[in-house]
Amino acid sequence: MKGRRALKVGLSVVLSAVLVATVVVGVQGLRSGDLKPLDLWVSLIPVVLAVAAIVTTVLYSGLRPAATLDEAVAAQLPALARSMRKAWVAESRNRGLFEDRRMAVRWRRRPGSERFSRLAAELPEEGELNQLTGTFARRVRAGGLSRLVVTGNPGAGKTTVCVLTTLELAEPVGPLVPVIFQISSWDPARPLMEWMTDELTAVHPASTDRTRNRLICAELVRHHVLPVLDGLDQAADRAALLRGVATGLEGRSFVLACRTEEFDALDADGMLRETLVVRLQPLRADEARGVLETARPGPVLEPLLAALEERPDGPLARVLETPFMLSLAVSLDGSLPREILLEGGANANAGAGDGAPAGADAEAVAEERIGQRLLGAFITQAYLRPRDKAPHYSAEDARRHLTFLARNVDPDTGRLAWWQLHRAVPQWVHLTLALVNAAIGCSIPTVALFALFGRPLLGLWIGLGAALVGALVVELVPGDDPRRAKPRLRSVRPPSSHALQRVLGFGVVGGAACAVIVTFLYERPQYVVIGGVLSGITFAAARYFSEPSDLMEAITPTTLLRSDRATVLYAWLAGAVAGALTGAYLGGSIKAGRRTPQLDDVTLIDKLPTAVEALMGAAGGALLSATGLGLMALGSSSWGRFVATRGWLAVRGHTPRRLMAFMEDAQRREVLRQMNGHYEFRHQLLQRHLAEPARAVASTADTNTGPDSTQ
């Protein structure tokens, strides 16, 4: 609160000084006769209005009556539950988790699992998922301590348990609301509660005031959130994360998912107390056959079913023992290349020549090849299916583009964000494009303006100088995450120290550029001051009236892109309107205020009526201000960087020209899935298959297509 109060006081002092300086310059101009009363009002009113608007906005949050923190937290509980259910219902449908189509995945209690846990006491030694998630949810609603660790092999359904548990608890609203966190993105050097508060703040914006929003989310995390922690096995320092969970969630209910091998190595000494640890069991060959027969009845399955029956413990059966890989076989209609079936048959290690693996090694190689061929066949088949009104991509091109995207996911979260793809482009490319765009964009209006005064070359040098400085400033400062415009006064709040630096930076650059131009055209210093101040306020206000978008809100990557693009266009419009007002004042004052003797030979100034000169000034001011502010907003925006990134990657052949359309199409083909503003690959196994080409075996299968059923 002290920092916020100091920010308000400091900003008020600065703006008051600007207002006083403007009044002083105006009074001196009146006394000397260089400034007419009408000129004073025209110059003073915009400054007064701009200062008053910003001061009112900064102080506004302190004038509004607010509910108590407890009341705000209580009001947010049902909203948080609805938000979680809405997000994960959609995800459960994408995963094919319909009640009548779920695979009967079994679980078994880990030997030595905590026997004093009440949750363990209410469950048998083994059972099915519905029994596990239902009992866990019932215990949580009753207020009992319920701590569950779900382990299993890759693709065994660990994330499915997290999703189903979240859906069980999200409705009706109970004492705890489940929230899924990707724990692999947590730095254990930070307190766990602080990290979860940051994550929840991004997922669930509870208030337009950033400080109050964090307070509400902190209370929710501390007392009302049940953490569902997925992806422990993807973290670099898993041991530190598990120790952090043990200490940070002492005495609290939670769900934790991790691969079996990694968790057994971490929790050998049983650091998690009062916790039930279960292992998801592999699907037996007869269970896999039952799923295939139910999903795809018909003679096309006979070779596959025969291979499973012939060797129920062979490589093919081991590959299909996880719900994810079995779902791929279902999505391929069970019609697989003959060589895949042979890999899993009795000839898996027959005919091995010199240097070829034999025995257990041959079985492992066969299992790896079958898995890779299934993944490759799935991608091939996904792009053989025609889609109405969708761009056409060959399977080969799609695989190349997906491979590039798979190598550029965020290593901490496994998410794919379009605004982070610029990291795949060399920095010199962005800098060169920024310099070229700024040089062209700034030079054309300045040359046109100074050509009216017979000084086009001077305008060129001023435009190039402004372009160089502006482009370097924008490129040297880290780019923004996606933003959105917020032109309404009641929707804004005091900026953070980082945001305030950006606001002041925009204002300084805009004010300095205008002041330089006015200096070459006007003799009196008051015109330089007034023009620079008005332009600086315009640039600063345009930056101020925008804020970061909520990246994990219930939006799509496309709407996030459109919102950021609209923010840039808003900056162009704001620059044009404010620049027109400033230019109208300066244009109407050119007769009396022009620099002498440099502009004495410009007869155009003397011949045109003052009203016409004001209109010309308004047009010139709108053009200059819109161009300068628009280029700065474009260069610092995620959309601007993405436009350059998309073009560069398309030229290099890494991605298609319409990259967003490609990712949307990949989502519809169930290769990618959408997580609010991000994309993810359907499964980590699929992402690894694409990102590690040495392991990938391209499929040449000519398969039929049927509706997918994923788990």
C-alpha cells in the first residue's frame, strides 16, 4: 500500500509540474504579445484535460467502495468452480472421456502405501477409475484429509485421472475447488503457495485491480483450492519439487501425478505422509481386444486381434497396454500395416542376421518400432482425412511443420504459444525489419511535411533519425506478451513499476520527436514545449490505456491474437486523433510563430488562410503522430513480432504462411489441443515422436479412417 500511495503522489507531482509549466509558458507568451488568448486556450485545454483524466484514473480506485476480502473470496468460489468445470468439460470431450466410452482402466495400491490414510481405508487393494475418483471426491466434500498420488507409465491415463477428479469436485461447489497446476513449471526456490497464487491469478482474474486480484487469489489458494498437480516427471529437479510439495502442502488434500519409475525413485523413503499411492495398471491383451471389438466391430480387425491372441505378452500387446496408444489404434480403425503386425508376432526376432538384436533386446526394439509407427500412422491418417473449407496440407508437409512446432514448445510447461515463436528467429532479423519499417514509415510523412516548407532533405534526416532511435529502443527492450486495449477510465488502474517505465518511455520518445520537428519550424520556445508535452502525453496515454491479456482466460489463441492486433490499431487511432488536435493548433500558429529568417521565403504560409493552415496542420499532425505511435506499438507488440516471425518461418519452409490457420486445423484433426490461450500436443509421446526424428519411423500405411476415441 505504501508503494501504491507513493506512486500516486509521485505521478500527481509530475503531472502538476507539467500543468504549471504549461500555464507559465502561456502567461509569458501573453505578456510578450507572442501568444494570443485564443492560442492559449487551444493549447491549455488539451493539457488540462489529459492531466485531469490520468490523475482521476489513478485516484479512482481509492474512491470506490469495495467489499471486504472475505466477501470477495466467498463471491469468487462459485465463479472459480464454474470456470474450472467449463474448461475441463471441453477438454474431457477432446480426450473422448464420455461416460459410455471410457476404457476400464484399473489401478492398484502401491505396496507399502500409507495404510493409516482414511482414503486408503475406504478403498480396496485395486479397482477401477470411477471408484477411485468417486471415493476421493466424497471424502473431500466431507471435509476429510484426502491425499492421492497417481503413477503409471507414459500414456497410462494419469492426466485423465486429474481431469476426472476435477470434474467430480467442480460441481456441486464444495469446500474445496480443484485447480490443475502443471507443477513442472514451478521453481522450487519459490514458496509453493506463492507460485500457485501466480498461476491462479492468470487462470482466474477475480478483480480488475491487480493488487486486490492477487490478495483474493492468495486467499483462495490458502483455504479453498485443492491442488491437482500434474507433470512432476517432466520437471528437471523432481526431488526438490516433491520435497516442496511435502512441506508446502502439509496437512492439506491434493492430487499428484507422476510416472511410476520416477516417483518410485523419488519417494523411496516415503516423504509424503498420509498419502494413498496408486499405480494405473496396463491394459491386458484381452482388455485391448475388447476395446477394439467394441469400438470397431468388423472383419477389418481380424489380423490385429489374431496377433494379440497369438502373443498376449508380445511387443504389440505391450504397446497397446496404455489407453493413449490403444486409442491411436482405435482411431486408425484397427487397420495397421502388415509389418506392424509382424513386429508383434512370432517373427519379431526371427531371421536376425549378424549384429541384429536378439531375445529381450529384439523385443524392446520391436516395441519401440511399433509405437513409433503407430504415432507416425496417426499423423499420416489425420491429414488424409479431407475437411470442408479447410486448408489442404499433405501429410509430408504437415509432419514437417508439426516437427518444427514440437521442437519449439515451452520446455517448462509443454505449451505452444504463438507469441513465443519469435525466439526461433535470429535477433538480427527482427532488428533489420524494425529498422527498415521504421525508416520507411517515419521518412515518408516527415519528407512530405518538410516539403511544404521547401526542406524535404531535412525531413528525410529527421525521419531517419527518429526511426533509428525508436527502432533500437523498441528492439532492445523485451517484447510484450499479448495485450488488450482498455480505453474506459473505470477499467484502468495504477501501473506497476515495469509498466510505468514503458509508459514513460513511450511518452519521452513521442515528446522528443515532436519537439525536434517543432524546433525546426517554430522560433518561440512555447510552441516546442506545448507540442512536445501534448505529443508525450498522447504516446504515454496510448500505452497506459492497454494491459496484458489474461493468457489462461477462457479464450482461444486466435482471439488473443486479434485482441493484441486491436490494441495496436487502437494506438494508431489514438495517435491520429490527438495528433490532429496538436497539429491544428500548431498549423494555426505558423504565421506568427514560424522560424525566421529560415522560413521567410515560404510564401505558402502567407498566402493560405489561417483556417486552411490549421486543417493542414491537423492532417500533418494526425499522420505523424499515428505513424510514430503505431510503429512503436507495432514493434513492441506480440502481434508485430508474430507477423515478422510468421513470414520468416514461411520463407524458410518451417511453417505454412497461414500459421494460425494451420494450428487451428491441427486442433480439429486432434493432433493439437487447445488450453485456453495456448496449444499443446495431444500427448507428450506425440510431441517427442516429432521432436526426436532419430526415433521417428514414418508410416507408409494406407489406412481407413473412423472417428477417434481418445483417453
